[in-house]
Amino acid sequence: MAQGSTGGQITAGQQAGSQAGWRKLWSDYSESPLAVAALFVFATILFIAIFAPFVSPTDPYDLATVDIMNSRLAPGSEDFAGNLYILGTDGAGRDMLSSIFYGLRVSLGVGALSGLIALIVGAILGLSAAYFGGRYETIIMRIVDIQLSFPSILMALVILAIFGKGVEKTIIALILVQWAYYARAARASALVEKNKEYVEAAKCLALGDRRIILNHITPNCMAPLIVVGTLQTAHAISLEATLSFLGLGLPITEPSLGLLIGNGFEYMYTGDYWISIFPGIALLITIVSINLVGDQLRDMFNPRLQR
């Protein structure tokens, strides 16, 4: 009974500590009203992107629901059937509001997936480089330095020019562009952690290198990686939009915000501004909200940057 009671007390204590930790985290984050508003905006955008088929007025890429007679209707117009188009329609007669919802889904999906894979690859290389050091570290970091010396957009353009456009190829290009940022951040954090007493104690217990890296060093390096991941996700979304706008990213069958902006750009000279402007505003709001969240996380996890 005593053991069970003690176990129950430990469990309750752990739960209370976890709740206190989350409350402290939210208290630090909510010090900035702008960051809270940005988090709310991003959560709304994420909800729309995930449930786009359910919250969109129509499926803009279902040929059965698209009528070319509704081409380039101005915002607030109605078609002959009485359907209201709040943000108007594009050159193919597709509802712009629905197109933006579906575009958010694709853009966020590509940015998040490429960022997650790049985070895993970069963290593995950066942490192992810092832990093992020597020639292995030198080779990895020289590759990182060389890659970071080139503009991201230039590297992505070269990669897609070689492999061609497509969803998978765009994701691969974004991974190859982003992993170096995560590798540098992971190495910098691991260099601080690997000389601490808990790592020395783990080595004295004859724990394996992989176990020390995964179970001891990695958890203490997650805070800066989360910050870098947040900012790099916004960068990946903007980079994918740029590539798609140039016609080198996603195919037209996988619409993104960049493609929507590119498709409407030719109509800017005819006065049909909404076809390109509204997707651009959606992209801007998405990137700004993610960057504001990332900036606040950076201030929280770095005492030297706290306001």
C-alpha cells in the first residue's frame, strides 16, 4: 500500500510539475500581446488549412462546380444562380476564397513537411558533429559553411532545374536548402551541452554514444531547434511560393499560394487585382504570424534577448 501510495504521489507530483511548466511557458509567451495575436492568427490559418474541404464554400478544382462563365467576377459579385463570391473569381471561374483555403493547405503542408525532415537530418548531423568532433566535425561544418554561402533561392532553382518540378521534388529541394541551418544550430547547442557534468556522468556509466546523444544531449538542445524550426518554416513557405510563382515549384494540379499569385499576375494589367492580391495577402499574413511566434519563442528561450 505504501509503495502504491508513494507511486501515486510521485505521479501526481509529476503531473503538477508538468502543468506548472506549461503555465510558466504560457505566462512567458503571453507577455507580448502581439505574439498572442500572431499565435491566434496562425492557429486559425492552420485550422483552415487542415479542414479546407469542409470550410471552403466550393471545391475550386472540381470541374463539375467550376463554370467559365463566372470568370473574373469582382469581389462581392453573384453569378446567375445567386451564388455569392466574397473575394471574386479567377480567370477560370474558380472561387478565390476557396482557392486560397486550398492553397494554404498545400503551402503549409509542403513547408511543414520539408522543415520537419530537414530538422531531423540537420539535428542528427549537427549533434553528432559536436559530440564526436575531429575530422568528422570539420567535414560536416565545411559543407554547412559552403552551402550557407549561397542564397537559398539560387540553390533551390538549380535543384529544381535539374530534377524538374513536382511536389516531391519541391520538398526535396527545400530539405536540401534548409538542413544546414538546423545543423549549425544543433552543433552550437550541443557544444555547450557535451561538456556539462551530466554528460560526463553518463560516460562514466559506460552508456553508448548514441544513447547519450539521444537521451541526454538532444532534449537539452530542443529549445533553439524549435525556434529555428519555426522561423525556417516561414522561410520554406515563402521559398516554395517564390518557386511556384516562377513556374518551377508545384504543378498546377497541386495549387499553392505562389501558384495563385502567379496565375493572377497576368490580370493585374486589366484591373482584376483581386486574383493576385488576395492570395498575396494570405501568404503575407501566414509568414508574418509564424515569424512573430518564432521571435517570441526566441526571446523566451534566450535570456539575453528577453525584453
